[in-house]
Amino acid sequence: MLLIALCGMLLASGLMGQGSRPTPASVHPLPTTIPTAAQPLVNQNVTFTETGLASATIWFVNLSGRLASSTSTFVVFAVPNGNYSFTAGTGNSAYSAAPASGAVNVAGAPVAVPVAFILHYPVLFVASNLTNNSSWSVTLGGVQQNSSSNLVLFNEPNGTYAYSILVSGGYAAHPSNGSLKVNGTSLNVSISFTRPLYSLNFNGMGLWPPKTWGVSVYLPPVGITQVTQSSAANISFAEPNGSYFYTIFAPAGFVATPSTGWVSVSGGSRNVSVAFAPGYNVTFVENGLAPGTSWSVDLNGTGHWSTNATVQFVLTNGSYRFAFPPVMGYGHLGGVNLTVNGSGVTFRSNFTLQSGYYPVTFVQTGLPSGTIWVVQFGGFSNNSSFSIRGNSTSTMISFAEPNGSYPYRVWPSGQYAPAPAVGNVTVSGANLWVPIVFAIPPAPIYSLTFAESGLPSGTPWNVTLGIGVPRTNATVQSTTSTSLTFIEPAGRYFFGVGGAYGYSPAPAAGIVDLNGTNLTLAIAFSFAPGFYAVRFVEAGLPAGTEWNVSLSNASVGHLVAYPTNTSTIFSVPNGSFAYRVGSNCGYAPFPVCRYVASPSNGLVNVTGGAQNVTVTFSLVSYTASFIESGLPGGTSWSVDLGGSVVGSTSATVSFGEPNGSYGYLIGSVSGYSVNGSSSGNLTVNGANVSVAVTFQASMGGLYPLTFRSSGLPSGTNWSVTITAEATGLSIDSASSVTRWSDGASTVGFRVSPGSYGYTLFAPGFRGASGTVVVSDSAPATVTAGFSPASPRSPGELFGVPAPWLAVGLGGVAIAVLGTGLISYRSRLRREARGRWAAAQLLATEWEADEEGEPVPRMNP
């Protein structure tokens, strides 16, 4: 006791005092001035008070490494004397803090620091006449932002700001500089861009009478395409400096030379001459290819591909040499000479499937009509020496291959994804069809998980997640587990963490970019400044059992925890707190607790240090009884309650159970059935409970025969031997049965209707014998009357019927009694000696011999 008292004094004066209180794990002692003996280590409050923020906006202060956040108007730190630096801010970029940083000196008195948050307003610069992807920048108030779109956004407080514009690519900005004033509202500033333009002329020749023709010019990488059509001899464009790709659209029946090309504009006009000559259609029609097979016609080294049945050229008069590049698995003539002379020409090209080759046809669905798609086939196995790419705007692409296994890949088409995108096919002496389904996949989404540490199990906390900066469309999730997850599309998000009373999160707020992968952010909670641990520790509950603690006073309100481990912690400021402890109470159908806590309530005082409360739980059990009726006395029966089986030969089976709901099953008894259901549910609810079980004779030709004892002391073990007096009768499926009472007052049998002889036996009592008739109209009952007997010999004492021989103690001599036959002598000696030995071992255990006579039952 003296040691305990000394330890208590040390804790009260040292470990639990404010001057030596352990600092929480995530808070570091930070004074830059070390206290001396004349300057004791006493904590003072440093209070930061904000103005200007919208209600419930999260803001934060970092005081020399201590981070705290709040949605109220103040943040308080309790620190010893010293010099500290601080920063203040909010995750909402629409505000700025003034001051955003600074220093405070704590010298024996509380310190107040006002922080004014200033609302910013959008200042948007909007560009016009810029080509796509052109780069420009705006410098506003000394801050520069670059853009390749037509927008540049600033967020600024009220004030007057100078700006300037820079741009590349030969553009000039109008205006290029100036000043603007922000005065409580957003501003839009329009910037117009211009650059010098030069003539790009295309001069057409050979079209008479005039016909409509056209030109398109394309300026990479800006990506602007201009198309002009005209029936005049000249088509002109006004273009800035750059290199342009052009395409000539000839009128029907004419060919343009050149038809495509590049032209550069550099500080002056440019001319391109285009000659037109009459042209005639030269059409090649294939025959014999599987639908969707890619084939081509080569003219002067340039291939023209198709997955349709025709390839067409428009050619002027002259002689031409055409070739047919090989198509895998098909045979064809090598080349052909054609002459164009004032009219069109059609050439039919016959392809023949080679022996041992079979078409493999890919059939797509889901693409808009006319969309090009690509299949890459083979090239990954020994059966195909090269990779084949099939392109088509139709629904089919086909390849001819010999027997074997081939990989394939189907490429995405724009925003459409194929399924399957890759796979294998096996050609085995037959044509193959491979279905491909194109669809636009859903926008990718990612999980953003916040994983906390430092909070007691079951403590509620929350995360606010908003889109962009400043935050919009904020979503709040709360949880009592160690993590919570948001499922969001790619983007930049602002988050704020809070909701755990008495704890400070780190980080309390921030910005996260969600793009291309799932993210997990760790949030570490620690005791808030001026808060201390009140720990409740339980004993007596099974592992994982939920219990509950509530802690309350007027200043903090009502705090509740539902732990499943052996302890839980509250973080509270100084004060006196009432607590209440319970187990898994109040959940239907268990309004009464299974366990009782001690103490179940009380007061705990927090005065600058941690407090511990130990609670012991005890299991409360009640009696669940099953009471039977209808069975003959001594009949064995059983009950399974919630997986626990108890048997009995009496009328009651009992269990000890705590509150709860339990399923039960009544065990089967030969010849009897339960009147009603043999199973059900039993609810223990703060009191003993009983279930009545009624047995009745079951059908099947057997009826109850009961012997009831009379004249025996309570608990005497007695027996009944019954024997069928006619063939065909059944006693519990036998013809002769001996049954002992095992101390009960009745002995029962199940018999078929008929006549039965019986013999009653009890050690030390005179029994009886007789005949009983059992009918199928009513149960039969026989009163078994016994009277005390005065033994005349050891043999009679141990149940040897007269005129048998008695056995002398120790087995010394055998005397012949009565007029028994001499031929029975050896057997009588053996039986009497056995009865004597059995009686010495267990005088109350008996059985019948082969003649129905009672003999002591031998232990095995």
C-alpha cells in the first residue's frame, strides 16, 4: 500500500502536472527560448482569430510545426514561453490571409493574433483571333501566367493592377498592356490578336468552258484547314507565314496536276499553277476474295487499297502498267497493261483461294457507318511469317491463312474501344468468323482514399472533398472506420479533414491531383492542444465484443464510443465528466444486456493530464428448461440448444444461457413423436424461461405398456422382464426384453397388441409375475407391487430363487438346498458364485439370464 501511495504521489505531482505533461506524438516542443529556473515552463494560450471567411470554411494555422484547422472563428494553441513563427491560410483560393505569416512572442501571458481573410475576385483575360494551340501570356501585378487556350484566369483582391500581354507566332495583341481595377466584382478583359496576311494563289488551267474546282490548305501543327471552291481560274487565300499542305479537288471527268503538295508563305505572296486535263474512270473489279479482304492495285509504284470489290482511278489518255500486290492465300495474275483513249476502262480481276488456305473474317458492330477500323493479324507465331494489317470502313476484314494458331489485335477507332482487343484463333480446315464489338468506354474514374491513424476505434471523423480550386460541388463523407474512399473522375480536388472532437488532423486541408491512378492519403490525428486522454479499459468480454462508453459534461456535450477491442480513448479538455458504460444493450431482440459492467457509471476529473478508468464485465446467465410429458418414466430423451446437447431420463432438461435467441431441436425417442414441432427458437430475455414438450405414441403398430412401482423406497433400481406369449408379437422390435428403472418409479415398453408375461424384481424385495394384455384402444399400465423380504440364505439374499443353493462367504463350501436335480449342480455352483461376486461389486446392478431369472449385472 505504501508503494502504491508513493506512485500515486509521483503521478499527481510530476507526470500529471502541466509543467511535465508528455507532449502528444505529433506535436513537438518548439520554443526558441529555453526556460530557466526563474522562467518556469507554464503554457499560455496563443489564439488566432479570423475574420472575413464565409461560415464553415476550413482554415488552418501552422505554429512552428504545430498544425491545427478549424471551421469556427478561432484556433488556439497552448505553448510555453518562447518565440514562434506562424503561417495561416485556407484551401479555398478565393481568399488570402493577412497576415499570411509572421512571428509571436509568448512571455508569461496569453497572445492574440488577428487574421483577416480577404476575398479574391476572378479576373479573366479572353483572347480572340488566336489559332488553336497558339501560346500567349499575361502578367498581372507582377505575376505571369501562360496559356495555349483563349483564357487566362487570376483571382485578386480589391485593388489596381497593371498588366501586359506577350504572344508568339507573329501575332500582335490589342491592347498589349494597361491597368485594371478590382472593386468587389469579377472582371473580363478582352484581348484581340492580329498578324500579317499574304496571298496564296492557286491558278487553274485547262478548264474550258469554266467548271467548279476546289482547294484545301492545311497549316500544321495549328490544325486549321481552309477549303474554297470556285469556277474562276484563280482561287486565293489570305494566310500568315507558314508551310501549308494543299489538296486540289478536280471537277468530274478531269485530273489535276499536281493534285497535292506543300507550299510555304514567308513574307510575301505565293502562286501555285494547277493543270487540268480530261480524265476517264479506270475501274478494277475483284472476284473471288472473301468479304472484307484487303487487296490493292499498284499504279506507278503507288498502291490503292480497298476492302470492297472495286478500286478506281481517274486517268488521262495514255498507256499504263498496273500490278496486283499479292494477297495472302490467294493466287492472281501478276500485272496488266491498259490504254486509256477517250473513254473509261473496266478490268475484272479474278482471285483464286489457294488449296490449304481458309478465310478468317472479323465482323465488327458498334462503329458508326464509314468509320475506319484496323485488325493486325499474325506475325506472332511460326505459322505466319509476317504481320498483316487489314483496314476497312465496312463491317468486315478478312484474311486467308493455312491451318494453325494465330494471334490478332484490333486497334481502337477514335473514342471506340474493341472487345475483344486481342486474342487467338485456330484455323483447322474450315472458315472462321470472329465477332468484334466496338463501344465508347466510360470515362475513367479513380479511388481517392483517406486513411487515418491516431484515432481510437469507432471515433467519427469526416472529409470534405471539392472539385477544383476554388472548391465547388463539395461532398462530405463521415465514418467511424479507419478509412473512407471517394470515387471520382480525373481532376484537381481540394480536401478538408475534421469531425473528430479533441483531435487535430495532419494535414487538415490540401489539394490533390487525381489522374491516371488510385491514391491513398495518410491522415495522422493527434491530441488537440489543451486536450487530454481519458482511457476506458475493459476486462471480461469475449474478444471482438462491442461495448459502449458515453462521456459528457455541459461544455463538450455528449461523446459516445462503440469499441470492439479492450480499450477506448476520449480526448477532452480539463473538467469533470460523467460517464456511463454498457455492453451490447438495446439491440432487438436483446433489450437486456448479456454482460453487466462494474462500475457502470461514475465521474472522472481531468486536470491537466491523462485519466484511466477500468471496467469489469460479468456474464449474466438464466435457466432455460425443457419439460416433457407423455414419456414412460425412465425413458431417455435429449434437447439440442444452440449446438449444445443435454440428455435426461427425468422429465426436465436444463441449460444455463445468457440473454439471446437460440434455436433448439428435440431429440427423437423410439416409438414416440413430439406433439407439434420438434424444433423452434427460444429467447432468453432477463429471466428464466421454460418450454413444454409433449410426447405421444407414434403410429406404426406399437403401443405403450407402462409398469409403475409400489412399495419401493425412492430411487430403488428395479426391473421388469416381459415376454411375448405368442409368435409375431413385438416388444420394441424384440420378443423378450428386460428393462431397469435406473431409480425411476416407472418402466416403459413399446409393444404390439397381444398378451405378455412379466416378472418383477428388486433386490431385497419380493416381486411378482403375471400376464398383461395390450390392446390398440388405450395405453396399458401395470402397478408393480413390492414387499420387503427376510432372506433365508445368502442365495436368496442375492436373488437366487429357491430351491437353489446358497454360496458360503469366501467360497469355502456349497450346500444343496431343496430337491433340485443333481445334474444341475455344476451350473448352479457357477451361477451362484457369479451372483456373489457381482453383488460384491455392485449389488444394485442386475440383468436376466437366458431363462429370464435375475442375476447381478457384471461390469465389463
